[in-house]
Amino acid sequence: MIWKRLAASIALIALALGGATWSVASWRASRAEAAYPPDGIFVEVDGQRVHMVVMGDQGPDLVLIHGASGSARALTFDLAPELAKRYRVFVPDRPGFGWSDPLEGDSITAQAELLQRAVAEAGARDPIVLGHSYGGAVAIAWAVTRPGTLSALVPVAAPSQTWEDPLPALYQITAPPLGQAIAVPLISAWTPPDLLRSEVASVFEPQDMPDGYAEWFGPGMTLRARTMRVNARQRASLKDEIAALIPHYPDLDLPVISLHGSADMIVGEQIHAVPFTRQVPGAELVSLPGVGHMLPHVALEETVAAVDRVAARLHND
């Protein structure tokens, strides 16, 4: 009898903790969404809503694709406003991030198709496409699978090859179904804000995070359970999805300028950017010594210059 009572007590405690976790996770998500409401437009593609910010009213069309664990706000902090001085800039939230709907089967090729159609719906015609980090893989997938719908490609700190390291422990925990159901809500509900901010800052190493970036970026939006689930699934499948693209790199026929930092410890330059520029005919690599992963912010001038350079190649061609 005592064991039955003990088991019942444990079950009640587990239910209470589970209920508290869901309540706190939902409260934190609602609070983040209230603090960071949509600041762009919505377009719909086959019933799928995509949120994007559009800046600038003259010059060539340019699409900026953000990386993992972020949203369009990662690129509207400073890069998009600077480029909008001479480009018409489209900055979408990738599906499942920011205010865009999640996408069933959200591979990098599926995301590329959705974003291409969404920005076309918003008025972009044959844009230059820049993608940062994971967004760079989506940009490369766009170039490989949807040729003729973009004019040039600018991968920035972008994964483009397979690699030897195992999937990071966080994604090993949060990507499987059990982790999606249990671990994600726990992390979403109970991660301390200071820890979250320090994680954002660590992505900038060896450079410092710019003042005001964390507040603009809105880490709480990333911590929503819905977004964490999408992010984990996408990260877990990325290597195999890139492997399927590699044989097609020699067929790319458009101006390509890659930008990468030699001190990038998240997406290694020698593993990714160097072989990519050898595989793509006519591709160029701009390597920045001592610079880490967050080039759009810590190397803003160089990032803008890479876009200007590829645009000039289009004009000269």
C-alpha cells in the first residue's frame, strides 16, 4: 500500500511540475511576443504566412536570410538599414522563427522555395541573396535548386560542406520526439535570462557583442518552445541536407562572393568557405583575419562591400 501511495504522490508532483513548466513557458513566450510584435509585412504562399521586413525604395533587390536561433531582427539591427541606402532589401523570418509560420518538412531546400516565392510575392525580382550562418545554407540551397530566380549569391559564415564533429549535445537532447516533448518546454520555461544573454554574446567571440544588440534581437523570441523545436529539428538534419547539395556546386552559374572570418569557431572557414569557393566556378572568397562568426555586425563595412562587389559584377557582366 505504501508503494502505491508513494507512486501516486510522485505522479501528482510530476503533473504539477509539468503544469508549472507549461504555464511558465507560455507566459514567457507571450511576454516576448508582446515586447517584439511584427514590424514588417505578411505574405502568404500556399496558406503559409511569411513575415518580412522591407527596407529601401531604390537600387537592386536584395534578400537577407538570418541564421539559426534568430529572426529577421538579427539582420535589421544594423546590416539591413545600411544596405537599404542603395538596395531594396527584403528580410524574411525563416519559417518557424519570428512571426513566420512553421513549415512542414522544413529542409533548407523547402525553406529556399518558400522564401523565394514569398519575396517574389512581396515584389523582389531576381534578387541578390545573402545568407548568414544557417541562412547561408538556405541561400546556397536556393541557388542550387531554384536557378534563374536570383542574380547573385553572398554566403556569409555559411556552412556548405559536411563535417566530422557530432551534433552538439543540446540538439541531441532537443531534436528527438521525447526531447521535443519534455526537454524543450523545460529549457523554454526555466532558462535564466542572464544565461540566455551570455549565450548570445558568446556567438560573437572573439569580438564583443555590439551595445544594444541583445535588446534588439529579442532572445526571448528564440526561447519560445515552438521556435526551439523548429531550430533543433533543422539543425539535426542540416549535414545530410548539405551533402545532397555538394555535387551540384560545379553547376552554379552566377556571381558568388563568400565572406568568412578566419577565427570562426562555429562554422570553420577551412572546412566550409575554402572548399566551397573551389567547387563553384568563378566564386571568390573574402577572408577576414581574426574575425569570428558574426560578420554582419562585427565586420559591417566588409559585409556591405561584398554585396557592392557582387552587384558591380552583375552590372559589368
